[in-house]
Amino acid sequence: MKKLMTLTLISLSLMMVQCTSKRLKRGGSGGDAPAATDADGNSNGAPGGNDTGAARPAGPQAGKTLIWKRYRPFESGLIKGLGLTKDQVCLELGRDSCIDKVHLTVLGGNEPFLNGQYERAEAPTVLTSVAIDRVVLSACSRRVELDAAAGANATVFKYFPLTAAKPNDEQIKQQATDLYRRILARDPEAAELQAIAEFGATAAAGDKIALSLCYAIATSAENIFL
């Protein structure tokens, strides 16, 4: 029995040494160390956060390197773009923040004290898109509700009546252009406006069009990655 316990303790000790060795290798300045991140988990391009002053190799030449826009920048973009407050974006049961608590992990965050999660995910998971859809739909729906109640004093959806049976093409293009500027900080391209016009030709009520435009733009890859 004593021999068995001794062997078990030796095995556990070896496992701990191996785990510690792996962590040290990951945290070192060489090898495959992950890029250092800021307080919100966004990469600043410094491998392992260890700057030795040596020249770094150039980035990938085949294409642009995308950076995941994690939970806080994603939330801030929605709040600013749609003119909302933090508690108007998405609340679980009207109480807990969808971003800070319910979907924190899949949106790129972590909570070490209550959840015991000390490291953040390196890349989006299969559930990230579901969480993004939910947060965006909640934020867009809230903005539509607020602007419908505000009427002529609407903040975002002000280019056509949200209770109208069907806005005209010019009104839809104006609203889409404003949403592109608010959420993506650019004007839509001609091909994008053409796709929006084709959508508008088959769409129904004004509030449904407003919600669809907001959802499509805010869930685009351009708003999720930098």
C-alpha cells in the first residue's frame, strides 16, 4: 500500500513538473508564445509581452492579419453607434449583463475569481456567433423601440416612420448609410447599397426593415474583426 502511494505521489509530481515546463515555454520570448494583450484581451502585437529590442519578422504576407474585437470594444461600438447605455444593450432576465457575465467567455473575456477561468480564449468559438447575434439583436431591438416611441425625435432610425408600411428606396439607403457610419465608421459601397435596395424591394414594415439593417451591419465580419 505504501509503495502504491509513493508511486502515485511521484506520478503527480512528474505531471506538475511537465505542466510547469509547458507554461514556462509558452510564456517565454521564443517559440510559439502568444501575442501580449491589453486589459480587454486585444493583441498589441508583442509576442509574449517580452520586448528584447530585437527586430521582429514581418507579418504574414499572404493576406491581412485579423484581430478579434473582444467583448469590451464590441460592446463599446454598439453603445456608441446606437446611442445606448450599457444596461440597454443586453440583460439576462433584465438583471445580468449578457456581455459581462452570461456570454463573457465566448466573447473573449474571462473571470478568474468566480468562474476560475484564468486565461482567455485565443480565438472565437462555435458559440461566439450565437452570443454576438443575441447581443446585437437585443441592442438593435432596444434602439428601434426607443426611436419608435420618440417619433420625430428619434436618435438613429429617423429616416422613415417605423410604423410605415414600406419606406421608399431613398429612405432605406439614407438609413443604411447612417448605420454604416455609426457602426463601421465608413460609407457603404455601391454594391452594398444595391444589395440593400434589393432587400428593401421585398421587405415589409418600417420597423422590420430598420431591425434587419441594424442586425446585418452590426453582425458583419467587419464589425467583429479588425
